[in-house]
Amino acid sequence: MPKSKYKFNHETLSFIKVRASLKQKFIRGLTYLMSTIVITIVYYSIYTSFFDTPQERGLKRERDELLLQFELLNGKYSQVEAVLKDIQQRDENIYRTIFEAEPIPFSIRSAGIGGVDRYSILEDLSNSEIVIEATKKLDKLAKEVYVQTKSFDEIIDLAKNKESMVKSIPAIQPLSNKDLTRVASPFGVRIHPYYKVLKMHSGMDFTAPSGTEVYATGDGVVFDTDRSKRGYGNTVIIDHGFGYKTLYAHLSEILVSTGAKVRRGAVIGLVGNTGMSLAPHLHYEVRMNDNPINPINFYFNDLTPEQYEKLIELASQTSQSFD
């Protein structure tokens, strides 16, 4: 029970009990209440500054667990990325090389994921930097995997056609030349037999008597035949597919017709001296995407390494072409 307050009365020389008014009681009570609230807030602020609430401790444990799982996933991502890089290198240096496919440009393999606002929806999340970075990595990995799967699809198609490709690529000499004595002029810049000026000779010349059989050097379809008294004279062009064509010029006779299918080794004509020809011989060309390339690189089916070296040596001894 609260102690009573007394006031000394100088007139009566006695103590008089002081009675507080209702207003004073209200103010006093309100003061106590406010003081209590302020002290409680101060104590709570100090406590929460140094000690976590059970809820906060639970959230922190959950956050730490999530960060740990993210680090583990990041490690697994790095392993998957390393495996993908190895697959890409094998694809470029082995598979695409074997099947003579063009390499995939780096700009396509490493192309980014478009859209500046692509990740804006994630910016309001807690730990948004981590989430956005992880999402970017996964998007990049998904793009690279997609490009690699398309590459493998192409390689599979090439593998299915490999057997046909091997049969179609020009791989033998166009006439019987076992003793290698019929090479007259190789591929390259040579003196023209009529104009006596240096001119690009876009094939190889093989000397042989008129009537000598001329063979298709790979499977294909006769693309064109031309009977002419000018230029290459009587000519056969075979389309072997895969970008390869071969040309056989100055023939005395053409034994195939346009559109006919031929096999490697089939007789397609006879050596002659038609067109602008200096003497009976066969002018033979190999073309890739309609651009002449050196035929000497396409005799691997009927020449040993020693014979190949000898053929190169013999071909280099002439400075004038026969056409």
C-alpha cells in the first residue's frame, strides 16, 4: 500500500494529510506508464542488438544452409562445364575433322542470352546477386549444350553418309599409270603451249596414245558432256557430291551421257587430241565447290607413299602444259 503524504500546517502547527486530485493521479499514472514503455523499448533494443531471436536464428541457419547448397551446386556446375568443354574440343578436333565438317564459330558457341531485362524479375529477391549469377550460368550452359546437340546431329548425318562419301571422293588416277611415265604437266602456273606465256594450269596432264581408256575416279553422276573443237575439246564432267567434281578433257570419244550414274573405275571415254591440245593426252581436274584444286592429292587409293613421292618429282620436271 503506498505511503501517504503529509503537509505541515503552520497555522495549526500540525501535519495535514495531502490528498491528490484526480488530474494529478492521471498524470502520475501516465508518467509511470510512459516510463515503463520507454524502458522496455530500450531494453528490447539493447537485447536484440546483441542477441538473436529464435526466429532470426532459424532464418540464419536456413540462409547458411542455402548458401552451402549453392556452393555445392556451383562446384557441380563447374564440373559439368569442364566436361562440356572437353566434348566441344573433341567435337572440333576429332569428330568434325574426321567427317570434314566446318568448325562451329566461337561466336556461336559462346553467344550470350539476349535481353537486358531478362533477369529484372529476380532483382527483388533476397540474395538477388547470387540468384541472378546462378541463373545466367545455367542459361549459358543450356545454350552451349543446345549448340553441341545440333553439332552432334550434323555429325550423325555425316557419319551416315561417310561410306557414300568415301566411294565418291576422287581417289585414283584417271588412266592406267602404274609405271608413272604418263605425267606430262602438273597443277600450277605453267607456260601455255600456244601463247607461250605463264598461265594457270588448273589440272594435270597425262600423256597416252589416242584411244587409251579413261576411268571415273569416284562414284558420281555425269554432270555434263561437251563435244567441241575448241578449248578443252570433248569433255566429261562428273559430279561426285559432297562438293567434288572432276573434269576429263581432250577426249577422242565420250562413252557416257549426261545424267548417267558411274562407279569408280568405270570407262567414261578415250584419250584424244581434241580442242586446244598439243598432243594426245588427258587433261584432268578436281574441283571443290567449283574451284580447281591440285589433283595430285587424290591418288591415295592406287599409289604407295614411294610412288606418290616419285609422281610429285616427275610432275615438277616440266614447265609447259599440253593445253
